[in-house]
Amino acid sequence: MRRRMVGRLGERVAERFLSDRGGTILGRNVSLDRGEVDLHVRIDRSVVAVEVKTLVRTSAAIDPAEHFTEAKASQVWRLAKLLEPPAHRVDLVTVVLDATGAAVRWIKHA
């Protein structure tokens, strides 16, 4: 699969995952000041900016969270403050796709 298609699929999986846990999606792929927030979500009483990292598992055991670098975390935090309403925290959702489906991990306060 092409990288962009994998990313969009992962974002849809993450959106469904968060919605199933009571989250309300406020925005998808929100473009702000030279960057983008994948998902803008209200969960319980918190407003959250969510970064989604997705990969297609082949034979190697790679953790998509490894791609959420300090630089990326700083960028998402900067953008989170510009959202309306502003995000109170940044979460990371990782999605690993393989022949059996999708494995999702939600890391709060990334």
C-alpha cells in the first residue's frame, strides 16, 4: 500500500477506536500554521490533539511509536495550542495493520 493510503486508513481506525471509547471527533487532519493535527478529539472533559502513527506489519516487529520523535511531539504540542478549542493534552495512537486486521494502542499524554 502507498504510504498516504496507509496513513489515512490508520487515521480512520484510530478515529473509530476513540469514538468507540466515548470520544467525539472535533476535527480530522486539521491544518494549522505549517503543520497538521491528525485528530482533534473531546474525550470525557479533555480536548486532545491526537497523532496517529500507522504501519503495515511485514515480518519485522517494528513499533510505530518509534516514529513519534521529540521534534514531532514538540510540533504537535505547538499546533495543539492553536486548535479551537485548544487541546489540553497530546495523545498518540499507533495502528499496526496486518493480514489479521489492526492492532491499536492508545498512549495518553504522549
